[in-house]
Amino acid sequence: MNAARSLPVRAAAVAATAAAALLVSAFGGYHTTGATATLGAPASAEVETHADKHNQADVTFAQTMILHHRQAIAMAEMARTRASSSDVKALAVKIKKEQASEIRTMAGWLNAWGEKVPRGMYGMRHGHPSGMARMMNRKEMHALNRASGKSFDTMFLTMMIKHHGGAVQMAKAEKKHGSYGPAKALANRIVITQTAEIAQMRKMLRTS
């Protein structure tokens, strides 16, 4: 009699165990801490959460690249009235458009992180902040602003090649040391885009 009554109980227990197994499988398993077991999140959710985290390398990348981009934009704006080559002018327009968009993106990150968005072009009273690779100094910027025609074209391309090289160097550092997924993706895009533009500008110098 007792054995007969226990059959429905055993069947219910088996069904409950099976249901629990399915639930555990669906949610990525249990994470245990000491004697306590808690239902874990899916592995994909953990990856996404990690990608949203940022570190100091990400902050430094955004702050310094904003300053670096602002100088490139200032140089590009000079080309609008001082360059003689239509190719140089077209490249300058492209650089300004790309980098202005990237500045807005990086400023958005800094605001979301509660970090300072740098002002101006240099970010400090004298010289450049640490990590500002291959920036033009004020004397070089004044010289470019006084040039015109073919002389400007040559100076602009030579300086922008150097400037882009610095951006590529900074972007590679972010790819290596950064943690924030979107920042590392932007850094990768900068490496690809500006490396291609360096090759383009070198060709323009050879054929000018």
C-alpha cells in the first residue's frame, strides 16, 4: 500500500528534476558560492556586460584622440582656402567629416563615464599631454596657416602624414590596452582609415 502511494510522489519528483535541468540549461547553469547555488546568466550576457566596461586606457584614448582630431580638423579647414590642388581639398573635407563625427562619439563616452571632455586643441598651457603622438606645435601650425598654393599642398600633406601616423600609434595602443568594446572598434577603424590615407597622401606627394 505504501509502495503504491509512493509511485505518484516519485513520478512528480522525477518531473520536477527534469524541469529544473531544463531551466538550468536554458539560463546557462548554476554559479555556486560556498554552499549557496544561484541561477546564472547566459554566457553571451556576461560577454556583453564585460564589453560595456571601460578602463583608464579607454579614457586616455578618448581624451587625447579628441585633441589630436581637433588639430587635424584645424589643418583641414586651412586647406579650404589655401590649397591649390582639388585632390588636397577633397581629402581635407573627408578628414574633417570623419574626425568631427568621431569627436562627437568619444565626447559622448566621456560624458557617460563622468570624465572630463578636453577643451581646445592642446589640452594644456604648454606643450602636449602625455600620449599626444606627432602633434604639430604652434610654430608649425602658424607656418601652415601662412602658406598657400602648391607650397601649402606640400606642407599640408607632409604634416598630415606625420599627424596620421601619431593617430595610428595611439589607436594601436587602445586596441592593446583598452577594455571598452566600442572604443576598441573605433581604434581599429582609425588604424584602417588613416593608414589608407597615409598611403594616399604619399602618392599625392610623389605625383605633385
